[in-house]
Amino acid sequence: MIGALRGIARLVFVTVIFVSLIAAGAVGVTVWRFGRDLPDHQALLTYQPPTGSRVYAADGTLMAEFASERRIITPIGKIPPLVVHAFLAAEDRGFFTHGGVNPFSIMRAAVADTVRYHHGQRPLGASTITQQLVRHFLLTNEVSISRKITEALLAYRIEHYLSKDRILEIYLNEIYLGAGSYGVAAAAETYFGKPLDALTPAEAATLAALPKAPQSYNPFHYPLAAKTRRDWVLEGMAEMGWLSFADAAAAKAQPLRLDPGSTEPEIGPAGYFVEDVRRELIARYGEKLVYEGGLKVQTSFTPAIQAMAEKAFRDGLVAYDRRHGWRGPLQRLDNPRAALTTLAATPMPPAIPSWQLAAVTAIDAGSARIALKDGTQGRIPLDELRWARPTLPNQQLGSMVGRVTDVLRLGDLILVERLPGPAPNYGLRQLPDVSGAVVVVEPRTGRVLADVGGWDFRASQFDRGTQAHRQPGSSIKPFVYVTALEGKFTPSSVIMDAPISLPQGPGMPDWTPSNYEGTAVGPTTLRQALVHSRNLATARLAATIGMRSIAKTVEGFGIMDRMPLYYSMALGAGDTTPLRLTTAYAMLDNGGHWVQASMIDEVQDRDGRILYQKGAAWCAGCYVTAGPRLAPDNDASYAVMPLPANAYLPDATYAANPMLYRRNKTDPLIDAVADYQIISMMEDVVQHGTGIEVAAVGKPLAGKTGTSSEWFDAWFVGFSPNLAAGVFVGFDTPRTLGEGETGGKVAAPIFRDFMQAALANSAPTPFEAPAAAEMVRVNDLSGQVAGTEDKNTIMEAFRLGTEPAGYNAPLPDALTAATPVRGTPADALNARLAAAPAPTLASTPARSGRLIGTGGLY
């Protein structure tokens, strides 16, 4: 008997050994079979999470985030233990004890899956956090034994290479948690508007409930399911000792409290600017880097300046729109009851914030009764409807308003604005159908401080400041006149303002321009011709100096890439964008030096290395970069070199390589005296000419109006010594703004209102004449040297040698102090000046010492 038992024991032992060897061999073969084809795990070892690029305004506020996956990278050391324990309780309670795979969980899941299989249900599985990570990065969601084996082998391997903390860090930053949020930090902001360290146990458990099925447990859509799983997570935390049972019970008693979207940056008025930045970044770096590379983008956007520009622009469009009447209600319903029902479901259109939606509920002889969405009752007095005459073709107006019913009917859905005063009175409002743009540029650097690309970015994403190509009309004229001033002309030069016909080419009729007023004034100075925007004088000037010279100036200032050599171009028949034209004016303001308009000051990668930086202060047309860049208009004249991290290249590098980072253009673009002359002439445009509306600002400003043919486009572009702005107004599909709606009437008031706000706290700063300018008192109308009895005189700047006849240059101080010279004949003064000691002359290099004519000295 004992022998038999011993035999059986030996047989069992041998069988166990044999089966074990077979099992070990099978495992070995399986490991060999699947191990040789394992995916490369290096991608996980070198993991860099895709993070969106963040865009900041000049004051450091967050403007926007460009991300394919909304994620806020958080190191494991900054993730609170409460959050870590919540996710471990939900997903992998044995995480810190297993080696990548949890055999006990697998056995438990196998039993449960057997039952689920007979019911036709999907297996539950028993994946650890390490296995989930492997599946996410290296495998698929295929349900198969081979995938599970591969997953387990990779999990063991990853645990060998990565620490538990690193695995947790990757998992908690990478996992999708619904509502477009990736990682725990982004989800905390999405669902609760909080950083991770401010989460309560209930909130942490709510997040931990999501990885299993982010859609099914989304608390926004399925609050009951989300709360049920949240409470299960809290129980698990208590069972593991990570949370007391009392705290878990208190957390379970709390309802779901969500605060969606409270930390999302709002585009708002920055929409046009942000979209331009996005397009430039993608052109420069590619979409993948912009949406997944974690770039930090510092822009020149200045919220205070943008707000001023936006308000002035909207007020200007509303003022224009009211001049051209009423186009009807937003909707016209059959009766007040239908209007109130529709009102409740109608979203607010992109209007000024103080405007509100209302329904007309009653009409009497002197007013219309209205109801607002919140139930507020009010009235629109008849006097507030007087402006609302019918709009006719070509922006003409219909009959005068005499009754409320001339404008409104019962059931109308309209926009209104509360009027000042205790009574609930409202004014009728209307969204303008005209549009336009305002762009604001810093003249010394070219930094774009504000970009109002239209009435509202929500209504249209087309940026009329940077994308609309429109005819500038007379706002091109300063570049015609400055071309003449670079040659033999001066502001006092006389030119005929008289009818002229100019050839346009073989087979084409002559071009015969006319003045806005339909008259001609005859002989006039260049200054007066520009101040009053004389088309005939400008056309004659263009014929005199030649269109090739004008084209060189226009192209040199970046207004157009290639200007057709037609005479009509001198009156603004070409096209350009508001940003290009405003930047060209900024160059005039900058002493004729080139500036490159830019919205981006700096771009850093996720590690803080500078990829792009706006150029050195002395070279506004420069930039430094660490990689290739698509320059504006495919301009290849920028050099590209590696840049030391977080630093400009030293000045010595620029000195040794003068073409590095410098636009391949002559700089300055024009002579300093010619530049000052044109600025002085444009100051007169503001004070006495077509831009007289702007004079109300009461500070030194220069600029020029522009109106295209048949009043299609209205412009005003101008600047103070430190700020340039351009205003364009026109319909998106070009058509007349209406007879008499000129740049001076439509665009100049917008520029005026903006500058009044922008310069409100600035002391008046005059434009400074260059040292080489000879200042001569002349008659403002004739351009001749002013006599003692002249009252209409100004101080005019001249380049040395171009002073008008009859002018005597002043002597050096040493001579004038020794001998009075006023009234002395010119030949005697010349003789005495020639005999002056050399050091005296050397001390005044800007003067030649030559005296012209016999007039008195001033």
C-alpha cells in the first residue's frame, strides 16, 4: 500500500515537472514569438506630450491657445496626492506593488469575463496603468489574446526603463478626460475652473471616474452616471486608506458642482489679431508645431489701444449708418405674442455690448412699447425714430419720419439701447452693413498695437485690416509729393492746378482727371495742392516727375509690390491693404527709415529657447531667428542664423556682418529733409485741409484723407510723433458709400476719436525738423519769402540750396554777435562771411555760408 502511494506520488511529481516544463517552454516560446516583434518602446521613453501654443498680449494676458489637444503639462511633483490617489483607486490600486501586470486582477477579470462572454458582453479586462499607457502609445484597442500578450510584455519592459513616478506623470498628463481636455490639469479647469491643488475630494474623484468612459461619464451630459461612478471612486479611496470613511461619506453627499469654461481665454476684440498671428505661425513653423509644440508667443497686441480703436471704429460706423437710414427690423413677426416667443429663443447678434434685443409689443401716437428678453418693459419715443428714414439705392434716403408706424410695426424684433435718465426710454439701433478697419502701428518699431478688422470677429473672420485690398484714393498722394521733394521741388514750388489730359497707352483714350469740387485754382504751391487734395495739380506733378520715380517710392515703402505705370495710380487707383499703407505712413513718421510691420515680438519653444525675436531697437526692419521663416511676400532678403538661447546677437556681430537680419533695402528710404517737409505738409492737411476734423484732437498730428472714385472707399491715415493709425471704411462688396461720403467725413472722425483717447494723457509733442533743414518764413499761399507786412506766413523747411529767391541765410552766431547784419546788402555779407575764421565756419557744418538774394534775415 505504501509502495503504491509512493509510486503515485512519484508519478504526480514527474507529471507536474513535465507539465511545468511544457508550460515554461510554452511561455518561453510565446515570449520569444511575441517578443521579437514588439513595437519600439523608445517613443514612450522619450515622450514629449503634444501641447498647444499659447499667445500672450503685450501686457502678459493670455489671448488664445492653439491646440489640437487641450493639455496643461504638470510635473508629477505638482500633482496633489489627492488627485493621484483618486486615479489609482479608480484604475490601478496595486500600481506601486506590481511590475507592470497584476496577475490577481487578471484572474479576477477572467472569472468575470467568462460570465460576460456567455451574455455576449465585451470583456472587462484588467489593465494596469502601465498597460493602458502601452496600449495608448504603442498598440491598438483590438480585443485579442495576442494583443493582451504583447501589451503585458511591453508593460514589463516599460517598468524596467521608467520609474513609477514617470509612468504616472505621463499617464496623468496624457489621458483623455472628455470635453476636449487631455490630462488632469486641463480637465480640472474645464470641469471646475480650478487648478489641481484647489480640487476637493469629490472633484478629484469626478475626474478619476472619467478614464473608463469619458463620454458615458461626462458630468455635463450624464450627471447621474458620473455621480454614481464618482461615489464608487470615493469608496475605493477610503478602502485603500487614502481618504477617511467620514470624509468619503461627506464627499459622496455633495452634489456635482461644475464650473465650465471659467478659465478659457476669450477671443473677443482680439479675434482678428489672433487669427493673423495663427496664420503667420503656421506659415513659419507648420501646423503640427503650432498645435502640438507648446510654443509661447508674445505679441505686440495692446488691449487698451485695441479698446480705443474698437470704440472709435464702431461709433464711426454707427454714425455713418444712421446717416443712411433704416433697413428694417431683424425679424418681422405676425403679432407681439409670436415676437415674444421668438425673442426668447433668439441669440444676441454681434452688437455693441450696451445694445439689447427687444420685441415691439404696442404702438401709440408718440412711442413704441417694447419688451426685452429679461422681461423689462420700455418705450422708444418718436424723436428716437426720426433718423430711421428708409434706405434707398445708392445710400439715398426716403421720406421723413412723421409717425412711429413709418418705422416699426407690432411684432418687430429689433435692437435697442437704454437712454440716460430715470425713465425706461430706449433708442432704436441697427447693425451697420458697412465695414472697414483700423490698424495702429508703433512708428519706431513697426509693432502692430491694434487691429480692428471689421465690425465683429464673430460676424466675419475676414480681416479687412490685413486682407482687404482697396483703392487708397488721395491717401497715396504723400508718396507722390515726397518723390518730388526728393528731387528739385520744395513745398513752396508752384505748379498749375488746371485741366490736363494724359495718355494711357496705344488704343486708349486720354486720362482726364478732375478736382473733387469740379473747379481748378490755377497756380498753387505743392503744400496747398496736398492740403486741399488738388487732383489736377497732383496729376501734373506726376507727369513732371515721371511714374517710374513714383512707383519706386510706392514700392520702396511697401505699399504695393508692383505699381502699374498708369498716371491714375498717382491719385490712388491701385490697391493696397490698410496695414501696408499705415506702415508706410509710419515710415514717414520714423524719419523715412524702413520698419517691418509685425504682430509677433517673440516665439519660444516648450523649453524656453527663442525661435524668433523682433529685431534690435536700432533696426526696426530686422529680426533674429533660430530657424527658417517665411518672410512677408516671400522676401528672401532676410538672413537666417542660429541664435544664442535667450539673447540677441551681440552688436559686434551686426557690425561685422552689416547685412545680417537687415532687409536688403536702402535705408533711409528718403532724405531727412524731404521726410520732414511731407510731414509738415500733412500737418497742414489736419489743421487747414481735408483732414480738418482731426484738428479737434489739439495735438500735433499729420495725415491724409483718401476717397476712391464714386465714394467707394474712405480713408484717413496719419500719425503723431509716436503713434500711427490707419482707418478704412467701405462695403465688403464695393459700392458707393453715398454722394459726399469722403475720407474726411467718414474716416477722419474715427481717427480723431481714436487719437483723442490714445493721446489723452500725453503731452503735445511736436515733429522735430532735422538739423539739415533750413527754416525760412514764407507766404503760405505764394511760397515766396515773406515780407514784413505779410500776415499769412509759415516757417517752411528747405534743403540747403533750394531756398526761395530773396532769402538770406543767417550768419554763424560769432559773426552776428560782432556786427548787426539785418538789411545789409547780400554782396557785403558774402564778403564778410568769406573772410570769417575757419573755426567759426567749421562749427556750423550744416550751413554753406552762401547768402541768396537781398531780403532780410529771419
